[in-house]
Amino acid sequence: MPKAPRVHALWAGLLAAAALAVAVVPASSDSYVDERANTCHAEAGNPCLYGMVVTYWHRAGSRQRTLSWIYANRSPVRSHNLARWWYQTPGGPRHVGGSWRAGKAVESWTEITWGRGRHDRVGPDLPAGSRICVEFNYGATTKPCITLK
């Protein structure tokens, strides 16, 4: 008796089981919520003299937030632009999160970044309600800040 029908039946059974398993398993077993927040400060007729963007993620229902990318911008371009970021948890002291970093000129502004986005990690996990701020080295009294939701 030929073995081919038995092999075909075995493959058909394996494929049916695999298809059923894929249909039952959700598309993502780790459900993450990705969030992005930004702020921009107008000054001296410039609509965005300096600002920042923060991307972060967390599991649905969790109060812990993981920072993945922090972006600071300053306009106009200046060769001496340096910035660092700091964070403050609700009711806690301020902590420096990223060291002083030099900016890179892009068109008429300077950009400075920490992290790469996606689900990479830059800095510690923080509770919701934590405040992230960027500080520039030129003595600006107003610092762009974002509160994690």
C-alpha cells in the first residue's frame, strides 16, 4: 500500500492544527499602548522657539511608563546649543535623565535626541503623572515640559 496518502493526510492535519492555533491566538500577546506628547513655546515672534517631543509606551492598564524617545528643538540654529533632560516623579525630587548633548543643525533649527523610538528604552520606567523636561545650556528660564499620562 502506498505511503503517500498517509503523508498527505498527516500534512493536512498539521496544517489544519496550525491554522486553528493562529486563529485562536490574538495578533499581539503583549498589548502595548504607544503615546506621544509634544509642546512648543513661542517667543520673540518665533512660533516655536524651543520645544520637545516624548514617545513612551506601557501595557494596557499599567501605571508604569517606559520612555523610548526624547526630542528637543531650538530655533534659530546656534552652534553652542546643548541640552539635557530630567524627570520628576509625582511628589519626588528632580533627576537628570540624559547627559548634556550637542545639537545638530537642521534647516533653521537645532535638534537633540535621546533614544530611538519603537519599544526601545531610554531612562527608567516612570509612573504616570511624571514630568519630563528639557533644559538648554544657554540659560533659558522657561523649560519645555511634558507630563506622562
